[in-house]
Amino acid sequence: MDYLHDITAFLPGIIVAAAGLIAILLEAFKKGVTSIYWTTVASLALALVVAFQSLFGDTGTAFYGMIAYGGVAAFGTVIVLLGALFCVIISKEYLEDHGLHYGEVYAMVLFATTGMLGLAVANDLISLFISLETMSIALYVLAGLMYYDNRGAEAALKYFLLGAFSTGFLLYGIALIYGATGFTNLVDIASVAEATPLFLGGSALLLVGIFFKIAAVPFHMWTPDVYQGTPTTLTAFMATAAKSATFVAFILVMTRMLPENEAGNWTNVIQVVAIITMIVGNLIALAQDNVKRMLAYSSIAHAGYLMVGLAAGTAAGYSGVLYYLFAYTLMNVGAFGVIAYYERNKGLDFTEIDSYAGLGFRMPVMGVMLSIFLFSLAGIPPFVGFIGKYYVFAAAVQADLIMLAVIGVLASAASVYYYLRVMVFMYFKEAHKEYSMKTPGTLFKAALILLAVLTIYYGVEPVLPTTGLIELITSYYAV
């Protein structure tokens, strides 16, 4: 009955994939977009419940060692589904207002999520590659959804061309690693790997492919244009769920594929890339007047913070990365959600920061929630973003990477300027044009309020003298 064990191990992914097929059938038989929307929400919620239960289960492998379950894989699955569910909930009204509310959109979201779930549990380079491509192809379609806008067409074309180019690096790296070791299973590779030119070259190319997907400098050039040209709620999906899945796969590769004598070479490279990514992301974000581009460069900087935890190469570092991914999902989906709400209101281009003048008093609830999310992204206590940064930087200090932690803290301090700049316009600038504001739907508003509450709660809860989320992650950091 091994097949039942395998199905149970990847049940969240199977649920989401089946829902994607159902969504396509519903669209083909003209059953209405609303039914597809609720099918998507229900399937993601069901998969999230199943994934959450697996957090407290055993660890191991399934499908002949192709995937892992429990531990890092289980928590990564929860993060991906959490991001996908909230992004779908906040998408309905936004897509309706922009004439993009198609059933195929939700099918693509479900198929992309299936790829992300496979990526988060990948225990073999083949399953990693297939999952990455499943995710990427669906995201290419979503990036080009606003085909009537030059920015949308540019986003899709740039994402597709550069994504295909990076996939070539990744696949060639997998081929070289297979040639050097004779295996594609991560654990088997670690058992025989030696620092030969073939293995080192394959590892370098594999890293290039991963760095592109997480938007690390210098492989980040696609990010601002794609984020700007993609519908805002789907940008949140790409920025959170896709990035989380890739980072979880990154952790699995580092903890399972690399022999001990090779791990140091990877951490040295990650340190350098992390420093460059934090500095470049924050410096360019300082000069942005377009809020979506600012958040795009901000996401690049956050990738650098996450790599600080990976560079530590310890249980505390990996735990910190996982907690940060959870925190990043909450606050980033929330921030993009509020921006998406503003964009629903005609009369001003609400991607430009000038348009935010006076909005803090015009829509006080939305203004307060955006302020909470931006404070958290800046790493200001007592919000969840501060705790996430604390854990990754503390892990670097414990691993004697003092200079890396110092650079990370300074880069994070610089980011406060461009986050607070939005709030300055919201509360200290006069509105320069009259416009009407739509009333947000109940479900949309409830989702954003819940994200704001979780952003505050999980910024406080881990420091209390109780068993918090970080302790749970630490106990499961290794699969």
C-alpha cells in the first residue's frame, strides 16, 4: 500500500492540482467565474488544513525518494498555501474592476501553486526542475494578463525570455551534477559528491538558476518590470508564494545535497550575493516614485536578508529563514492588497506615490493597515518583520558572520526611509485632486484585517515565554 503513503505525503499538492483541472472543466462548460473562484478558495483552504496537520507528523520521503514530507517541506507547504489563499481572496474585486476576472486566471493560479508545492518538497533534482517549470510557465501567463497594456506585454515577454534563459543554466547544472555523481536524488548526491570541476561547475549553474527565481542581484533585472506590469494581486502571489517555495527548495538542497566539505563554498558565495543584494535592492528602492517598483526592489532586498540566514548554515539560520518567509508572506500580501484596493478607484494612478497624498484620512482603516504592513516590512517592532530580521541576523552572529549581520542591519535601517515616505504622503500631504473611493467587499476587508492582526500577533507571540512558532520550526528544521 505504498501508493497510499505517497498520495498522503503529497495530498495538498494533489488537492490543488485536481482543483486546477476542475476549474478548467468548469470554464469549458461555462459554469461561471464565481463558481471557479469559490472552488479555488475551497481547495486552497482544504489543502492548507491538510498541510497544517502534516506539521505535527513524521518526516520522510515518498514517490521513491522524489519528494520529502514533514519538517522544512511541511512548513514550506503551509507558507505557499497561505500566500496563495490570501492572494486569491483579495483578487476577485480587483480583477473584476480591471476586466480580468476570467476562470482561466484561477486555473493558472492553481497550477502555479501545484508547482510551488512540488518545489517546496523536492528531494530530487528532477522533481525540483519539473516543479520549477510548472510554476514558471503558469506565472508567465499570469504576468501577461494585462496584454492590452504595454507594461503587461513587456512584463510577460521579459519574464519569459529571462526565465527560459535561467532555466537553461539550471538544467545544465543538473546535468553536470548528474555527470559528476551518477545521481539526481539529493541524499545520494551528498553521499558520493567530491569537489571535482564537474561538480563545482554544476553547483555554480544550479545556484544561478535559483538566484534568478529569488531575484538575487545580479539576476534581478526582470523583477521591477514584471512586478509593475502584472496585476497587483497576482504580483503579491509571485512575490510571496513563488519566492517562499524557491527558498524552501534552496534550504532542502543545502541541507541534503551538499557534503560537509562543500557546504562552506556555497555559504561563501551566498554571503557575497546576500551583501550585494541587500545594498543594491535598498539603494535603488530609495529613488523610486512608483510604489509597485519600490516594493519590487524591496523584495530584492528581502531576498538578501533571507540569504543571511542561509549563509549561517545552521539550524537557527534555517529556522530564521522559514520564520521570515512566513512573516514576509503576511506583510507583503497585505501591502499589495491595500495598493490593489487603491488601484480599483478611478481618477488617479495609484501606483505613483504622489497619489497617496491625504489617503490616510480619506480611508483611515486602509491607511492604518498599510502603515502596519510598511512598518513591518521596515523591521520596526513590535511587528512580525522585526522578529523575522532578528532571527536571521542573530543566526549570522552566532555563526561568527558579524560583518554580514552588521551590513544587513544597516541596509534594513536604510529601508525605513522609503517605507515611511509612503506614510508621509498619506498623513502629511494634502490631496491634490478629488476622486471617489469604492467600498471594499466584506471578504476583501476581512482578509486584510486578518493579515494585519497576524502581522502584529506574530511579532509579539514568539518573544513571550511560551512555545511559539519559532520553536516549532526549530524542532522541524531538518527533514
